[in-house]
Amino acid sequence: MRIAIAASGGDLSSKLADRFARAEYFIVYDTDSGSYEAIENTVSQAHGAGPRVVQMIASLGVDAVILPGIGSNAFDALTAAGVKAYIGKPVSVEENVKMFLEGNLEEVHSPTRE
């Protein structure tokens, strides 16, 4: 399984980003191998960033996203792409991945912000 985590930096010690579509990076973590790659968010400043970020993430073969919250446009795009979303905690990417693997993050079933 591949998980994308909205992050403030480019490694596992980075904190969860404050905003999903405006995150500086997405850490794509492979749960099978334990490997990861940092993807710079190059569309964060664009108008309508949420759906564009989802398109970028979906193209990476991601199955789930860990994020701080999500608006309706990005949520609709994630749903259409078949990518599940989970609310992360304000801790490191690595800690969020651990909580996800232990089943301790809440799955999002509707937008959390406007």
C-alpha cells in the first residue's frame, strides 16, 4: 500500500502540514517496503489547488492520504480517484504512519472544512 502524507518538509521527521492542498511536500510511504519519497507540491499556489493536488497524488498510485483536514473540492476529487483520506495528528510523518498502520487514525467520510 502507498500512503501520501501532507508534510511540512521532505523527510519522515517532518511534521504534518497545516493544510492539505498547500502542504510543501507529500511524503509517499510504501507500507510493504518501508521506503518513502518526498514529492514537492508544485501546484500549492494555483487556484483550485485541492483537485490539482489530488490529481498529482492519484498519478503516483497512492491508496490513502493522511492530512490535517480537507475541503469539499479536494474531498470530491479524492473520492472520485478512489483514494481514502485519514485525519492525521500534529506530530511527525513517521508517527502518523505508525498510527495509520495500527489503525489509530480516523477515516474521513465527508469534508472537514469549507
